[in-house]
Amino acid sequence: MKTWKRAPAAMLCGGPCNGTIAEGEPYLEIEIAGLPKRYRRCRHCAGEPVNLKAADADDNRRDRVAAAAMTAMQQLTGAFQPGLGLQERD
């Protein structure tokens, strides 16, 4: 399965260029069924056009999960304030 993603941190391309994929840059992740390893290709080595909609959808999903976790923490503790972390209750 091939999926376009954005690099969460700088990483190496596994293609013939052996270059670096900068943080935030799109890369192609290749997963082969039955193999635990995933292969990464930069936009130059991928051999297909970059699908930024898929890469950005992955980022948006991560943001939604983080927002849901923050809301759950706030509801559980009643003391969570975004940007400030956990505060003392009165």
C-alpha cells in the first residue's frame, strides 16, 4: 500500500538518491503486506506525482486526535488550560 505523508521529523529517503526528507516535506510510505518494514521515498524517488490531499489529511487527523485528547483531559481534571498545562484546583 502506498500513502503520501508529511515527515514528522527529518528522515532519510530509502530510494536511490539516499537524500534527506526535511521535516514537513511530503514523502511516499510504501508498506508491503506481510513485511514489518515500511519504505520511504522522497518526492524525487517516488516515481509518481505528490498527492498532497492524502498527506494533509494525515496531518489533520493527527491534529483532531490531539484536540480530542486535550478535551478529554480537560473534562477529566477540570484543571487543564491550553498553553498552560495542568493547573492547581481550588
